[in-house]
Amino acid sequence: MHRPTGQLWFDAPVAAGREWWRALRTHKVLLMVTGPFTGVFDFRRAAQAGALGLLAVGTVSTIGP
């Protein structure tokens, strides 16, 4: 992933299926969620505590299935 300036921002494989890539290309928005969770079982507790950070970023996909 690159910043709008072209500078590299994230350089790792994105573990996502074809449907995810299709939705990204359709909606052109990536929603990033961060907080004190390390897996799906911690997510609900972090959300209920109001401890999640959400960032919606406009995207253009040039790779992916």
C-alpha cells in the first residue's frame, strides 16, 4: 500500500479473498480497525469498552485477485 504521494506505507501480503478485493474495488474505501485486541475473541470486549480506533481511507486497487 502506498500513500497518495507514492511513498510506501505498508509492505506485506494482504490475506483477503476474492470477495474482499471485489468489495474494495467497488466501494473504494478501506476501513482499518485498531485497538487492544489480538484476535476475534478479544474484539467484542475492546468494542464494548469503546477502545477501538477506526480509520476509513479512500483507495484505488491496482493488485489483487
